[in-house]
Amino acid sequence: MGTSDIGEKAAGTVVADRASPQAEAAGESLRTHSRRRPGAGRTTVLGWSLLGPSLVWVALVSFVPIGAALDLSLYKTNFITKVDFVGLKNYRDVFTGPGNIKMLVVSGIFLGCSLILAVGVSLVLAVLLDMKLAGITGFRTLLMIPWVTSGLLAGLLWKWVVSPLVGPVPYILSDITSGSPGGNVDLLSTQTGALAVLIFVVVWKLYPFGMVLFLASIRTIPRELFEAARVDGAGPLSQFRYITLPAIKNTLIIVSVFFTIMFLTMAEVPLVITGGGPSGATNVVGLDIYHEAFQVLDTGGAAALAVVVFLVNIVLGIVYIRSLRSDDI
Amino acid sequence: MSIPRGSDRAGSWLAKSVCYVALAMASIVACFPVYWGLITSLKSNVSLLHLPPQWLPTAPTLENFRYVWDQTSLRTNIVNSCMITIITCAITLLLAFHGAYASVRLNFRGKSFGLFILLMTIMVPLMVTLVPQYLLAADFGLINTKELLIIVFTAWQIPLATWILRAHISRIPVEIEDSSRVDGCSRLGTLYRIVLPLSWPGISAAAIVVFVWVWNEFILSITLTTSDVSRPVSAGLYQFVTETGVQWGSLSAGAMIALVPPVILFLVLQRRFVEGLSAGAGK
């Protein structure tokens, strides 16, 4: 009951934020079809032969390495070779190792700010795009562009754009702040500046994903609800708060979960923009795992950190679902 | 602010203007780096470092493009990317479509468990498996091969593609399939003759999502390849980030070229894509 609940709910979310008559009917038929009847054995064979290949592929390529990672995390390693069995020492080091506290704090700030901004921006844009305005499709296309660019590209291009040597942004900034042209405001040289730039770029890159999901969800809300509210005298903000928000709750969960996972595993953008500096101010956890494994060559430590991130993902996912889900949808 | 759609009231003129302005500003921020990359790629190496930075190249030149196309490995990288991405898409969609259909329409023992496992994989961060996958691949002698990238990317994309396709297939009314089976068509026959054609929007959506992800995938590509034999363009662009500094001219030119396939695919299939992700919303 528990697993099928989460699995089916998670998968069905985009479709059925509000139970439309169509979805009800489909669900109804599914239920009647699913009772045990003659031929259930054949259905099992058919079902597994259709779903099986996917499972096998994923299990072999992902699960085996996950098991290996769990194993590796219990050892002191020198890249490929296991040197010593150290039990849970790597896990302890995650929280007590030198520089790790800062990394964890930075990651927390990064996750919090990025999540709020990303969800906020994508939701607002989705609401805007939902309006029947001329040329809205053009805007939608343009707004999707960050998602199509690669992380490498996004990092490098924004880095270029804010660099004091050749980019326009510092130039503009110092124009505004000090009134004299010729920018040498280097955003990336300060710790807060660098982290701010990183958060900005990451949100820029990922908001389209949330935007599309929210847009799809908002479109399922029956117009009559808004009409009725308007007739009753509710303004746009009230309509948003009492109609839109509750209706998109499930999508809000899904988007938050996806964004959290993406932010916690984000490595390419920080790698490319700052490499983790200055002095670890942008050394977020995804980047740190990569750094541990392939530069410090402490694969055991990296694996332990990765497992911690994995657990955090699961916990946060459960937290979101618990706190936002209303069972009477 | 959900203003009733199609509203014609006098006061909404102001609201509409605000919306347009907000969208325009957002669009500028969204497109700015690509715009900047484009004009940078057209600047000669001399004018690149010109201060104040030029908003439009005064003497646009194609020398960066020519250099990157003729004198670097970018062409090989792009060919690699095309092969890897297309094959990954094909296999992923093939497996995900069947799996999605089975999980939506059929009810069999262990289905929920299998589905849960599959979808939970989306939760798993790439990082967890990076190290062991590298080691495993090394054991099989697969490091630096296109096949390895295809295998790994497919595994990562199947859950997401399945999720998208599930949402779409469950929107197709069961009655259509029922009537086809009443007419004597087998389950599989119905699958291919009825459900498949109706699923094209969902398949397009999944195709674009997978294509863009694989095309732009950087970390795994960089880690699992060591030479241009297998290196896709996402990792190939990194060669312009050198010890002595970034070669902005070449990098932008290469990046612009690398942007072409996904952007074209996206523009062409954009409508399908949004439809597919909306899974019939608004009907």
C-alpha cells in the first residue's frame, strides 16, 4: 500500500492535480480491469516482459554501482584500491572533516536560496504565461532557452558576462554604483558575490523545468472557478491564493523534489564558474563529491558523502510530501 | 495573479502591460548569455577584449567558426554526440514506452514494487554512482567508448521517460483500447496500432527531454571518456578552457555550433513538447 501509493501518486501527479471527470473514468476502468480474473497469469507474464527490460537495465547500471558505493564508503581508499576497512569513519568525516563544515553550510545556503528562487520564479512565470495574451507562445519559447543550453555553456557564458576584463555586467554595475565607466567590479572575487552568482546561474538554468510543469498544472484548473471568484469580488491575489495554490499542490511537491535533487547533485556549473572558490565559498556538496573522488582520489570519502546526499534527498522528499499533501484531493 | 482568462474589463489593460513587461524582462535575462555568446563568436580575437564591451560586433568575422571547424576536434565530438544521443533516445523510448504502458494498463504481481524501484531511481543523485560506475566500466574495459555512454545515459533516462509517458498514456481513454480488443485485436496489437499513434505527443516530449539531457551531459562525459574517440561535444568544448585561460572566441563559436541541434529539435517539436508534458491538460 505504501510503495504503490507513493509510486502511483508521484507518477500520476502531473495528470491529476484536480480529478477531472476524464481521469475519474479512466481510473474507474483501470480498477474494474484489475481484479483477479482468468488470464491474470498471462497478464503477469506480459506485464513483466514489457516492464522487465527497463527494470533490468536500470538495476544493472544503477543499482549495482549503488551497492558498490555503499561498500566503498566503508573503506579507506586510494582511488581504485581499497586500503583499509574503516567502518563508519568516512561518514563521521563528512561532518567533522576539515573544511567539511563550511561545505555543508554553503550547500545548505545554496539549496535553500536556489530552491525558493527557482520555485518562485517558475511559478510566477507559469502564471504569467497562462494568460491569454497575444504572442505568448513566443515568450514561452524564449523562456525555455536556458534549459536547452548545457551546464558547461551556462557556467562559462555567465562567467564571461560578469568577468571584469571582458564582460558587460561589471561595466554596467560600476556605472550604476560609482557613476564612472570602466568596470572592475569582480563579482566572483568575493565569497558572497561568488555564491550569489552561482545561485543565480543555477536558478537561471533550471527554472524552465518547473515553469512547464506548473503551466501544465495551472491549465487544468477549470475557468469557472475563477469566474465564480471574480463574481464574488475576489481580486487576482485572492484568486491565486485560494484557487491556484491549492490546486497545484501536488505539482509543487514534485517540482520541489526535482529541484532539490538537481541542486544537491549540481557539480558542473560550480566546477566551471569557480571551481569551488574563493576559499570554498562555492564548494557545494555535488561539486565536493566530484572533487573528493577525482581530484583528491579519496573515493571512499566521496562515496560516503554521496550516500549522505542520497539519504537527504529521500528525507527531504518525504518531508515535502508530508507537509504539502492534502489527502482529500 | 490569475486574472480570468480572456477578460475584457477596462482595468485589465494595465495588468496586461505589466505582464508583457515582466515577460519581456524575463526573456531578456533568459536569452542574454546565448546572445552574448553569439556576438562573441562573431568578434575577432582583437576586438574581443575591447573595453567598453561592444554590444554588437563592429566587424563581424567568421574566423572563429572556421578555426573551430577546421582545426579542432569539434567535428568529431559532434559526430560522437549525434550517435550517442540518437541511439540513447531510441533505446530509452523503446523500453520506457513499453514499461509505461504495462504499468498503466496492466495489473500484475509485483508491478507496484517494480514501478517504485524504477521511479525511485530519479531520486538517486548521479554522484552516488559515478565512482563505482567508473570502476565497473574499467573492469569491463569500457572506459572511453561510446557504448559505455549509451549504456549509462539510457539507464539514467529510462525512469524519467517512463514517468512522462505514464502521465500521457493514462490520459488516453481506455474505451478506445477496449473497443479495439472487442473487435478481436490482441493486446499487443492494440498497443502498436492504437495506443502508439495516440502517444506521439508524449513520446515527443520524452524524446526532447532525453535528447537535451544527453546532448548537454557534462560530468559523466568528461569522466568516462579520455580521448576524442568517444568524447561528445559537451566534453569537447572543455578543451577551450585551458591552463592559460579561456579561449573565448573559439569557445563561443564551438558552443554556438553545439547549440544548433538541440535548439532546432526544440523549435520544431516545441508544440508537441509542451503538449506532451501537459499530458492533455486544457482539454
